[in-house]
Amino acid sequence: MFTEGQLYSPVTEHEDGTVEVHLADTHPGRDDAHYLRRRGEIAGAALGWDRGHEPVPTIDYTDAEHDIWRRVSAELAPLHERHAHREYLEAKARLDLPADHVPQLAEVSERLVPITDWSYVCAPGLVPLRDFYADLGARTFNSTQYLRHGSEPLYTPEPDIIHEVIGHANQLASPRLAAITEAAGRASLRLRTDEAMKLVADVFWFSIEFGVMHDGSDLKAYGAGILSSYGEIQEFGQMEIRELDLADMGTLNYDITAYQPVLFAARSIDHLEDVVGDFFATVDDEAAAALRHEAVRRGPLPMSAATG
């Protein structure tokens, strides 16, 4: 079950104005004082931003941070060509993000707005679940601005700007995937119960974040979490692949710290729109409760029963 706050390191703003990011003990930057200070600076820029009255803060990225972006962009490019669904690849070509430097969020918005009318705003880390989804409903994506630790440029235990932009912005340059994402955001405005909100977030996790889709006889990825991960993009085809099933997607327990062992495959982009898109467009508290009851009635699905 999705729990907000698991994905992002907590941030504390101290009375003297300094900002501290609390990395997990297993984080590769946990004992790097320079990295911790840099993370605090970048989080502080987001915390001090006067939204609605100021431009999104510009981050003066270092040469080392640009190098991380260049390295990851270069490593992901051939993997995308092999493993990404053509819906994502066409959107990626349309957006044409820079591969030689970390783009400012304003630059991402400038490229994205003419395509699908989506824009990016900054966040220090965690955004409350309902606020995050409400912004999605307004075609606004909350993004972190920091980069992963330089000792492990192909790995991050938390969503950094590489995940938020290479994963999601490319995805949002597809009008069809952008519409599904917007529908998820609009759904949150109809939902009164936390249980219904969590179910929508879990369906979102298994589609927009970790979705796979058939392209002819091939299984391809379109989920931002897969397509921004150097490791996961090479492993997803070995996982247990199930048909789209909203009750299963909305209630399946999962561990965000490991590769996802169960993925849900759409037969096509049309199928994804018909099942997931229509669900986000119509779900209310009663429909969410019915899906939960259906999952309970069925009982746990054996991990090998739905392998495709």
C-alpha cells in the first residue's frame, strides 16, 4: 500500500534559516557533509519560494551535477530505444530535453506547455498526497530539484530531478499519457475518504509510475519509475506480468525500496485509456470501496497465477 513520505527524505527548516535534509542511514550521501549541505540549499530554495508571485527558483547547478545528468542521460538513451513503449519514445523526441546539462524547471515548462499545457513547479521533497494530486488535476507537476549522490550516479533511493523530469516530463509530452495523469489528479478532488485516495494513488503507482504495455508481441515500459531507473528498465521483463486489474492494482502490497516484482500490462494505449483512464475519470468513494471489497472477496492472488 502506498504511504506518502516513504519516497522522500524529511526536511527540517531551523530557526536560524538553515534547512536540513534527513537522509536514511542507507543513503549513499548520508555521511557526505558537502552533499548534505547542498541538499539543504536546494530544499531551502523550494521552501522559500513564494508560489504564485515568483518564478520557480533557478538552481545554479555545479559541474559535478551536470556530469551526473549527462552520465544518466547517456546510459538511459539506448535502454529507452530498446525497452520504452513507442508512445513514450515519440513524446521524448517531441520534448527533446537537453542531455548535456540539468534543465531548470522553467526550461522544462517552456518545452512542455506548447505540447500538452503542463508545467513544473518545485518542491523540497514530500508534497502532501492530496496537494500533489490536486496539482496534477491542474496540469502542474511538483518536482524536486536535487540530484542523486555522485558516488552512485545510476542509482537513487528517492525521486530526484532525473526521475521527475526524464521519467515524468517525457511521459507528459504524450497527450494521451498526460490526459490519464490529469484525470488521476481530478479524481482526488472528488474523493472524501483517505481509503479512496490511497486506492487511486496505488493504481497510479502501477500505471503511471510502474506501468508496462504491449507493443505488438513485445512488452515495453511506459512508467516513469521504470524508465528513469538504469537497473529496473533492464529487469522489468523478468517480473510477474499481470493483466490490468483495478482491484488488484489498488490493493496489492509492495515495497518501494526494491524492484517491483509484479507489474500490470495494458494490451495497448487504447486499453490503458479504457481501463485506467476511465477509472480515474469516474472513480468516487463508492466505486473505490467496491474495488476494495472485491479484492477482499477474491483473497490474495498467488504470485505465479497471473504470470504472462
